[in-house]
Amino acid sequence: MSADSLLSAVGLDSLPFDALFVGPFATGLCFAVALPLLGAYLRLRDEWLAALAFAQTAAAGALLAMLAGLPLVAGGVGAAALAAALKNLFDRATRGAQGAFFALLLVFAWAASVLLAANLPLAERMAHALFDGQLYFSDNAQLLTASVCVLAALVVLRVLSRRLLLAHFFPELLRASGIAAPRLAFDLLVAATLALATMSIGVMGAFALIFVPPLLAWRWAGTWRSGLLLAVSVGVLSFAAAFALALALDQPFGPLLGGLLVSIAAVALLIPARRETRGQTAVRTQPPAH
């Protein structure tokens, strides 16, 4: 099935803006679904800083791929996957050591990106596109990649979700069952999704979608499943609003998305949240038995 046929099948060919932007809208929409879902699990594990580090590492990897004459996507995904593998070495470290690793990785990736952009022909323009996003210029290949990415994320999370929740709330039960927590598999999924998202919506746009919607869901949702639904809803609605505003006001998409999400978060965080004990949350988050 071609990308145009796919858009027609899901009704995106009738959106209220020029057909030229339907493909980019669908591409971003895929990540607006996948990133908040992944972000909910990152927030559960208190590893949200890893998302920003992975996105920045993907940008540095894409610029390195440009230097080597390789596809940007290959460089971005490869670098982010390497960062995820390195992170796995710190899974048993203290929370402070993990945070230090994420921060050092973030600074290193940023430094590498800036140096590459300053010393490579045409790299400055590409770096700007990676940092701020180039969603309006995404093509059918990126749409198909994003579609495969969101489907893969949904399938993999369906498989891993129970073990991820058990590893957080009931680690003794998981160890007693002899099943290992799927940390590396989840980290690789997050890294690959962020790398692909960085190629279209940019480093900060991707981070905004993976961080802010789960932040609000964590504060407001009563159950784990309702939290996932709320996170995706906030991500999709914010993305659609930012996309429409960017076109109407002739402004860059990434900063508008970030500003809109921060504004929503600022208003929402002023409203008193649900009050619930940690024990109640753990019980209600417990996955159903199979």
C-alpha cells in the first residue's frame, strides 16, 4: 500500500489544510501516539532524562552519518541504540549514578553535535533541522517509517507492559518467577522511536511529547490504563493544535508544540491533583493475571 493510499484509508486526506501538509501531519501524528505511551513507562521508572539524552545522541549520530556518507536515519538510530545499550550497564547502579550518566551523555552528545555542525559543510543547516524539526519537509518514506514505528511500539509494549510493571511494583514476584525484566528491550524501543522522531519533529519536539503528556497523566489519572489514554490524548490534541497554529501563523512547528505543551502543563499543575497513597497506586496499577 502506498503512503497516499494509507492516508486515504484512514481519512487523513480530508483534513482542513493543503494536501501538501497531510503527509507531514500523519508522520507527526504517529509519534504523537507512540512517544507519550513510551514516556509513561519512562516516568514510572523515573528515567525521563534518558529520553532527552537519547534524542540528542540520535542527532549527533545523524551528523556523524553525514560525515561518513551514510543515511542519516541509520546514524541516528545506531547512536541512540548504542546509548541505550550503555545505559543498560547502569541499571543496577544507584539513582544518582544513573542520573549522572544521562546528564553526561546529554552533554557529550550536545558537544559532539555542535562541533560537527561547526566543522562540516552543510552540517549547520542539518543540525538546525535536527534540533528544531523539519516535519513540513518529511516525505512518504518517513511517513511509512513512522507508521511502522508506532505499530511496532504498540505491539512491543503490549508484550512487555506486564513485566515492566511487575519489575517496578513487584520486583520480588518477577524474580521468583525466573523472568528477567525487559529493560534493554524497552530501552532499545525508546531509543529507536526517539531517533526516528528526531529526524522529523526535532530533538526538543520529541522530548516535549515524551515528557509532558505523561507528566499530566501521572498527576491526574486514577489508573494505569486511564493514564496511558490521557497521555496519548494530550499528545495527539497538542500536536494537532500546534500543527494547525504553525500553519496559520507561519511559525516553526517545534517551538510552538513545546510552548503549547508547557502552557497546558503550567495551567494543569496549578489545579489540585488527585490524592492517593503509593500503596493504592501500586494495587490499582497491578496488571491483570493471565
